[in-house]
Amino acid sequence: MDKALQSQQTLMHPKYVWELPVRVYHWTNALCIVVLSITGYIIGDPPAIQSASEASFSYWFGTVRFVHFIFAYLFLVNFIFRIYWGFVGNRYANWKNFIPYTKRHWTDMWDIVKVDILQVKCKDNPNLGHNALASFTYFLTFIAFLLQVLTGFGIYAAMSPAWFPQLFEWVPALLGGDFLTREIHHILMWFFILFALVHVYLVFYHDYIERNGTTSSMIGGWKFQEEGKKEREREIGK
């Protein structure tokens, strides 16, 4: 058994894929989405809490709103940082991986669809970073991030005298008022929740079928690749 395991290990080689800034962005973004979804849901449908305590000790809803606004700013700064890192990071973080501008990208996406949805055994996808379908999905998610920022700060502009939220006061006017702006903001919240559920499932699923350290890579940054695919990965990355 030890010899077989050693033989299997020699067929794999480690590759540093996710740089520290990408990993920090990922987990910061995950934390922001969790906190913003919980506080946003409470803001949208606040529960009636009866309490006999002093009014000054019952400012829980104001605290919820404050936490929501703080994490909204953190979400925005983190998002801007990821845009920046898409230009200065390594090739796995580069923006060209997220936009399907080549026929090969669309072909790879279809292969991944067959694996993920139809569970058909296809040829191994050569991408060591995000596969083609995941990359395009993240690109669409980045657009959703932008819409969430615009609608969120657009709503906030009506209740904040600060200069930064006022930069977004045109958003509700463009959408015909606060009602549609809030509806879009609320729908996008559920989009992120559903995306997170599917994302976690696919991470474990691909970790199982590819055996390349997909799950642990977002913690340590390292993934593993079969020796026979090393040159192909390098060739595609040129």
C-alpha cells in the first residue's frame, strides 16, 4: 500500500495557484456576504421584539443597520481591490481567464457542464485555476456585485448626508424610484445565497473527482497537478 501511495504521489506536483491577496479577498468576501445577507434580511423584514428595558438599551435595529453599512463599505473596498488584482496578480487571477473570448473557452465550459450537471465523464479540463465554467460564472457574479453596490448605496443616499453615498443618488432616479431599487437589491441577496450553496457543493464535488486539492487551495494556495499535464498547463498559460 505504501509503495502504491508513493507511486501515486510521484505523479502529482504542487503548483502555487492562489496568491495570498486572492485568498484574503475570497474569505473577506464570504464574510461580507454572510453578514450583509443576515442584516439585510432583518432590515427588509424586521421582527417585532417587545422589551421592557429602557429605550436607550433597545437600539438593536440601529445596530443592525450600522453593521450592514460598515460591511457594505468593506464589501466595496474588497471588490475594488479584486478588480485591481485582476491586472497585477498572477495568471490564475488575471481577468482574461474570466471572459470567454475564445472558442476554446466555450468548448471547455460545455465540457464542465457535462461533468457538473450531466455527470458525464469527459476529457480532463486542463485549467489548474478556475475551470472555464466557474470563471465565467464568477464574471457574472462580479456584475451582480456591481449592481448590488449601486442599488445598495443608491438606497443609502436618501438617508445619509455623507458625500460618498450621494454619488449614487442617481441610481434610484434611473430605476424609477426606491421601490425597484430595493427589489433588485433584495433579489440579488437571494442570488448570492443560492450561489454560495452551489459554490460550496461544486468545490467539494470537483475536489472529489479531480483530487487536486481544490478545497484546501483557498487556504494554503497550493493545488496539485498530474505530471503528464504539466507541460500542457504551461503551454495553455502562455
